[in-house]
Amino acid sequence: MIKIGASIFHILSSSPCSIWYRCENCCETAGGVEMPMYLITHKWPADKQIDAMKEAFRFFNEAKLPEDVEFLASYNFNFGAYTMWKAPDKDSIEKIMEGFPIFKKEARITEIVQSYPPTMEYTVRMWKMIVKMTEKG
């Protein structure tokens, strides 16, 4: 198979990729689907709010991100935050959070895909879902 990223040839081929799994040989290569994006939901108890703010300050001043990990955004809510990342895998993000116990304790990491405006990755996943649904009939 020609490595052309996430094309229709890739979707319909015998590639090990599926809707929610990326193979190392084609999906994460240049010209293929973008690096995975993750949304992390961080929650902490009300009595840890000040400690969480101190930890956030420390994170922004001290954290050393690997070259292949990108911190995209942070959105705060009462006693928690949502953070968005691009990283090769979930383990890369978990490793970064090891030095930040309040953020790591109740963190839930979810791989996400931008659906609007549609990206190539979203379009590819939609095609894969359609192909999978037609195989069940």
C-alpha cells in the first residue's frame, strides 16, 4: 500500500487502522492525519483551589514539554479546568503531569477530533464509520 496518509485507499485497505486507533506506519507520518488532540478534564476539591492555582503557576513556569507535545489552551471552571493538547499519545501527557499532583489526581484524558469546521481527520473518521456501518448489514 502506498503511504498517502488517510486517503480513501487507506480507509478501504487492510491497514490495521480503525476509527479510534492509529497505526504508526501511516497516520502519524508527514502528509497523513494530524497528531492526535486531547482534552483533559482536571477537577479538584474546593479546599484545594488555592493549591491548584499555585500548581498552575508552577506548571507554566517550570514544565518542560517534549518537542512533539503542544499545549493548546486552558479553560477554567469552578474547581477545575479543561486543557487541550496535541501529543503523539496519551502516555506523553500523563508523563508531563507526573510533577503536578493536583492536576493529575482527577484528570480524565480523552482523545478528541475537531468536527467544525471539519478537518481532514474528522472527514476520514466519518468515512471510516460509514464503511464500518455498511459492513454490519
